[in-house]
Amino acid sequence: MTLKTTFRFVLVAVAGLALAACEDGSARAAMGADPGTNSDAKQVTWTDGKPAYDLTCANPGGCQRRAQALCKGNNYQVLKSENMPVSAGIEVYNVGKAAATIRCT
């Protein structure tokens, strides 16, 4: 009986690890919260009357990954940003949540 119980436990553990490995951590391409990037996206109307996305994130990388998911790559324009680096490789000391308003191009 102990051998069957041990086998079942190992089987369940392996199945759980396999499912966890399948989770790629990619960003959601939909509105609302995304635990993978620790971000939130809302559709808004920008000052020019056209649609845009408001992103709030725990860190700048989360906003960038979410923008790439929403706009299918780097096909977006940044309309406004807070606590975000100006270009790649610049170290930013995060003094609060990062935020950006983007529009897909």
C-alpha cells in the first residue's frame, strides 16, 4: 500500500511541475490585471480623441512587456510615461509605480 501511495504522490508532483513549466510568464494581451507582469491595463481616450492604453506597473519592465503584448511587438507609441527609462540600458531608481500611456501603431 505504501508503494502505491508514494507512486501517486510522485505522479501528482511531476504533473504539477510539468504544468508549472508550461507557464511561460508571457504578458496578457487583454485589459485588466496581469499577474505575470504585475501590471494593469485600461483602455482610455487620449486628448486627441483617439483610443489609447493606460498601463500601471510595479516596475518599468512590466509596462514594456505589457505594451509589447497589447500591440504585438514594438508597434506602439508612448504618449506619456512616469518612472520609465528614456532608452534601453538606463538605470532608473523606481520611486513609485511605473506608468505609461501608449497607442498601438
